[in-house]
Amino acid sequence: MTGREPAWRVLANEFQASLEEEKGTGDRAATYVISPLGARMNRVLVVGTLSAPEPVGRDPTQAFLRARLTDPTGTFTVTAGGFQPRALAALQRIAEPTAALVVGKAHLYRGRDQTVYGSVRAEALRPVAPADYRLALVEAVRQTARRLDLAQRLRAGKGPLTEEAARADGIPTPWLAGGRAAVSRYPTLDPEAFRGPLLDVLTSLGAPEAARPPPRPVERRAAPGPVRVSRETRPTAASPAPSAAVRAEEAAFLDIVDELADRSVDGYADLREALSLGEQRGVRAERAEELLSQLEESGVLEEPVVGKLRRA
């Protein structure tokens, strides 16, 4: 039996900068979001201020909610639906901005204009007291700083880091695999751009000196803004960019496909179930068919078996 994927502790700016995915093989293979610092995320544990949720879809009997979780570096989009009953019930109880901890699946959605959107489909969430919020945030900073140092080491060009050497230095094997994947996927990235925000978070929390990552022997620049990661794309024929409303519809339909695939035995979403669930959430069958065609044409979805859908 395959063990449950561990949840990575990440901050919002690193999650927002994640543009790459790694897809496994086989019907039930996991999909991982690869961050610039080497977090190889199937599941994440994140903390911040959670907004009151808003409903997605028009059928109150098929609730699907979306909220925003904001930490000092940025914002996560958090969703929950009928296939996550515990998370959905907990999210429904959030009536005002609340410090909260969320555990869930990491997902990337790439629109037809190649804009990438990340989200966390909550499996569980709960409000936290101020002291617990601070501890969780400090731990996320600590782990991020360790992965940042590993990223610097892997990019230093001083020879490959073996698994034996990594274990001797206390580096978990999944971290090494994620770090190597990040070097390959983000070859021009400067990990140092992520260090300033870590120090700023700890300063804002008044964290004790022992909790702060060690300083680096580099010149301190002006306070950095949000870290942005770009990727090269081949030039294509000009076409109108889809509107925000269309992107939202596509993302909602992809969420339905992901939910059904996660719950199925064979790892596929049944087409009829996807269309039915879409209609319950306010997407007419005709419009769902149009979205399906658009997503298949753009290479986001595929139908390898008649009537069965999955991410491409």
C-alpha cells in the first residue's frame, strides 16, 4: 500500500512562484507541484489569516467554497467541496478573517494564455490561537530557510551531492529529490531572492534570535518585493486572452475533474459524472462541453478512454 504523502510547510510567496508540475506514471500516480526552492508538493501544510469563504456555483445543495489564506509573504487560494466534508464544514464556520492552519492538496491550473494559478484543496483546517499561529509560521520559515540553503548548495557547481552525503548532513531524501528537480525546472533562478522575505517575516513576529536562519555573507539589498519566476514560451499566433470569467469557469471544471479522479478507483473522472456535477454547480451541460473542448485543445485535459477524463 502506498503511504500518504507528507505535507510540506511552505510560505505563500514560494507557492505563488511555483510554475512546474511532475506527473507520475500509472492510473493512481500522484502529481507534484515543484517549487523554485525544491518543495515537491503533493500536500501542503500552510498557515495564515483565512477569509470568510465565497460559494462557487449556484446550487446550494452542492456546496463548493473558495477562500483566501494570507501569510506575511502573500496569499493562497483555498477550496473545499463535497468530497472534502470535514474541510467544507470547517470552512463554512469561518465568518470573519481568522488565523487558521490548512492541510490540503497542491494544484496548478494553467490557463489557455499560459498563466499559472496555484490553489490548495483543503483536506482539513482549523482556527489557531496566536501562539500556535506564530509557532507554525516560524517553523515554515525554518524549513524554507533549510531548503533555500540546499538550493544554493545544489547550484554552487561543486560536484553532485550524493544521497549518502545528504543523509549525513540531515537532509531528508525527498528534499534532495525536490531540490534536484527544482534545479532542472528553474535553471536560471537565484534562490537568494527568497531570503529577504524570510528575515522580514521573523522580524515582524519578533522571533528569538535562535529561530532565525543564519545570515549569509552577501551584501544586503533594499527590501525585496514579491519574488517572480518566469518561464520561456515559444511564440505563438496572437489570440485573444480569455477573460477572468472564462478562466474561472475552466478552473471550476478542472476542480470537478480532479475531485472525481481523486475519489475514483481507476484515477479517472467519469465524463457523465463531471457534467452532472458541473450542472449542479451552475455550469450548464452545453457550456461544460465547450469548456471540455477548450481544455482538451489547450492540452490541459485528455480523454484517453471514452467517457474518462484526467489531467494531461
